[in-house]
Amino acid sequence: MSNLDLFRHDFVVSIKPEYATRIIRGEKKVELRRKFPYGTVTGARMYIYASAPIQAIIGYAVIATVDRIPPEEIWDKYSSVSFISREDFFSYYADCDLGYALVLGDVVGLGCPIKLDTLRDRLGFSPPQSFAYADDRLKELVHRLQS
């Protein structure tokens, strides 16, 4: 573990299944957020929790960079790799002066997704509304079950 790892916070991010599975397949290269902790996440790992009906951690990716820019710039820069319609995009960012585009790399899909029941039983896990910090127990469980 490097000194930078001591200061890096990894995340669990709740994502609708249609977007989460596109990330795992390598099609969707950016995750869009209205709010996110800017400036502290480059190189962080983002654990992908696919919401209902899947309700499981299905993989993870490295956050290569985070752009905090106006929604119009996000659309111009990332619409081709975000897999969202223009109408849904601008509806999502309505009333936002700035949005966040999490550029993803090094995507790993779990061969056996970790279902919500397992996460609750072993960790007392509750899915975040948007994102939460990933604790060491969650990271350990994902990597142990992946091996």
C-alpha cells in the first residue's frame, strides 16, 4: 500500500442497472453525478452497486479523473460515452450550475455479483442513495469473493 492509498477514499456508487451493466461491459466510460466529492477521488476505486432489480455489487472501476463543469460542457464532452438521452441528461442536471463526470478506467466485472442479502448479512450494508465511502470490510469481501 502506498502513502497515497492511505489518503484515497474508495466509493460504493448506486447506479441503475441499465447504466451499471454498460459500465461493466466497457461501453459506458463516464458516470454522471449531480454531487460528488471533487478533488479527492482521482485513482479511487468505485464499487458498482446495481440498484433494483439486480441489487448487487457487480464490479468496480478506477476513477481516472473527475470533471466538475457546467452540464452543457459535460454533454459536449461525454454524451457519446454516457448512454443517456439528451432529454434525460438535461432533466437530471436541471437547476445545477455544475455537474460531475467521473471518467472510468480499469473496469472489472465480478464473475459472481455480491447480492444485497449477502452484503447485509456480512456487513450490515445498506445501499447508498447516490454514493457512500467503501469501508475496508466491504473492499475485503469483494476481493475475497472475487478470487
